Amino acid sequence: MDGFSDLNLFALVARHRNLAAAARELGVTPPAVSKRLAQLEKRLGVRLMNRTTRRLSLTPEGELYLANGSRILDELQELEQLVTRSRAEPAGLLRVNASFGFGRARIAPAISDFVARFPMMKIQLHLTDRPMSLQEEGFDLGIRFGEVPDARVNARLLMKNRRIVCASPEYVKRHGTPLLPHDLTRHACIVLRENESAYGTWHFSRGKRVETVKVDGPLASNDGSAVLHWALEGRGVVVRSEWEIGEYLERGALVPLLVDWALPAADIHAIYLERNQLSVKLRTFVDFLGEYLR
């Protein structure tokens, strides 16, 4: 059983890539964790991690040990749940990555309801301004917008979502309605800088016709909430997701523009690594998210 204990410890350190963070989660000192890792490497006869003052990185042997070890740990937990007849009661830890806006507004409330229903679960929600690598950062689940970026991950559609060009009725009354994408070059556009996308470049399509427009305006931000707030105040034209502005469209606080044109897909997916696809806790959580968001 020491082998399983060592494997759990190694997986935890590999997930954090930091001895101090792993030690805090275990409630022990960093030297104790370091000593245990050294003993593990001595027993195996290989180096699993390269240590620097700032961060740990896995050696090729460490990557192999983590990939196969994680599968073994998941299978062990599956076996324990099967033997104790608790497959309907998921247990354990899930680490989830999501964007700030959608994470705060939708994922955090869903997690609160989920752990209330399944009290044996623990969930760590990590919000970032750009998607994080599941493999490198040790996340079990990522919430992603648009096309699934990597063929090496599994994806589950959580909800359909469109990006919509819109503005307040007051802005449209003052400045008119753009009829074609290129008309936006004569409007004050509120630009959101996010991920690695080209700044101020909006892509439109209608059938086989494609138009790319370079927009500009006096206001820009890397925060979606700030951009939406400015649009509601009538400061300009903005592109936002349907999930975020649906209520404002319904009550007329925002009006959709260029409705015959489509923007790049923004459907929302849960993505997870191949090795986690049979995990009871992950499958139960993803099923719950799908129902919750619908």
C-alpha cells in the first residue's frame, strides 16, 4: 500500500508543480514532502522531477509515472465505489478551470448546488482570463467556448451559445443602425481584449461570404463585465455572448445588430482528458452541469 500512498503524493505534487502548495494541502511541511519524493525516486531508481527554486517540472519518466498512475488511482476509486455500492454517490476531488465571467456567473453557483447534493465531493474552481492546459496544470475539467482546441481531449456540449453584435437603443438612436459589417468602422466599438485573438478584429460570415472588420473606439478592456456595462450606458457597439446578454435583449436594454450575419461559434463545452472519461465523479459532475445550464 505504500506504493499507492507514494503515487497519491506524487500526483498531488505534479498537479501543483510546487512543494509548498502540495504540503499545505496535505497539512505537512515542504521538507517532509521533499524527503518522501526523494525516497520514491530512490526506490524506483529514476528521477521523476526536476526541481528549481520556483517550479517543478516532470522528467519523461515522471510524465509516464503520472499518466499511468493517475489511471490506476482512478480505477482504484472506481473499484472502491463499486464494492461499497456507492456509484450513485460520487466522492473525491475535482479541479475545474473556467473563465472569470462565465465561471463566476454560472459555474460557481452550479458547483455550490452540486456539493450540496453530493457532500462527499470536493471541488476546486480556478478562474483565469485564458484557458489553462489540463495536462500541464493538473485540471480534471475545463470549460471552453467555441471550437474544441485539441483532438487529444474529450468534449461534451453543455449549452448552445452565440456571439451577438449589440448596442443600447440610445446609442442606435443617436448614431444609426449598421447594415453591413464594414459599417462598424464608422461606429464607436467597445473592444474586448481576450486570449490570443487579434485585437479589435471581428469576423463575420453569411453563407459563403466572409468579412473581417477592424473596429475601434474610445473604450476597451480585458474585462467582459466592464465592456457590457459601457454598452448598457450607450457608449458604443459591443460583441457579447448570448448567455450573458439574453436578459438585456429580452427587456430591450440592448438591441441586436447585423442579425443576418454570424460571428465565430461560441458553444460551451466541458473538456477532459481521455484517462478521466470513465471517472464516476467527473461523469456525474458533467451530467449535472449539462442539466443545470439547460
